Amino acid sequence: MQQHIVVTAQRLLNLYRQEHVITGGWAAVNQVFLQESDEEDVLTALSALPTGDKLVEHINNLRSGKTPMDSIDNNLLPYGGMMFGAEINSSLTEDEIQELQNMLDDFAPNPENLDKIKRLPFVQKFGSGWIDDIKTALAGNNDLLTKWDTVSRTARAYNNWDTAQKLISEPTTERNRALIQANMLDFEMYLPMFGETGQEMLSKLRAVISHK
């Protein structure tokens, strides 16, 4: 039961963090928050997760009617609101696009090239949402969008690798198993990009959650 609660909490937190790319936005995910957090144990589990306390406060606001079903208080936005870029110019200048194109033409999916992309000043201005915000800024440029997809997959792959490695290195607990299970779809999508090493990591993760 405890494992199920932590899995539910992690899934809700994932929705909270990714609302900006979910069809229907807050109007859609707010309904899920209320439906899936009907057990107080879920809110307790959420509070123990990074930034989960903000989601708990948001859910309580929804329950009380303080926050409408299609919105969220600005101070409770995930990533401090950086994903939504209210004060950020979401466009790129011609010089920035040219600089990005030069780097994308030479991009190979490895940490060194990924770090070069992330260090670009006009990439850093987008904060935590840089992957999706750059994609939005490149709308209509199909050639660069295709190349950017490679950057996006590479970044997500290494993020998932780091998460998986951290979970594997920690002592095996019910919470640990639940977090692995909650992220397994992403692990199965991105870890195979690391070849045999990624497949071995997947096998270790599956062994952890199947262990009784």
C-alpha cells in the first residue's frame, strides 16, 4: 500500500512539473490532482518529495475553492515560474539562431556537446524550461527543429541516467522502489540510448521493483 501511495505522489508531482506541455493545462491536471489525492497519505508522501510541499498547498487551495480549477497561484508555479517565462522573451534573434545552427550542425549526442549548448547565454535565459522553450522559439524552422530533437533526447537521456544511477546507489526501500516504478516509462524510453550499459541499468531497476 505504501509503495502505491508514493507512486501516486510521484506521478502527481510529474504532472505538476510538466503541466506546460499537457493538453488542457491547469484545467486538466487540477482535476487529476483532486481525484488522485483523495487519501491524506498521498499528500503526506508528496510533502516528502522535492517541491512537493508547493503542490500540497495548491491541492489544498483547489479543495477550498480559493484557486479556480483552471489556474494556480503565481507563487506556487513549479520551478518558480521559470517554465512559463512570463518575463522572458521567448524569441531568438537572427544572430542567436545562426549561432545555435552552427552548434547543431556539429552536435554529437555526448555530455561535452550538450554542455556547450546549455552554456549558451540565450539558452540559459530560459532557465529550467530550456528544452521546450527553445523548441517553441524554433517553431517553423523544420530543419533546426529536427536537429533540436536530438539535443532534447540527449538531455533527457542523461537526466534519466543520473536519476536512475542515484536511485540504484541508494539503499533499497519501499519509497525507493516506488520512485523507480513511477519513472519507469521514462527509463524504458531513454536508457536504451546508452546501449548495453543502459540495458544493464534497466535490468537493475526492474530487479529492484520486482524484489519482494
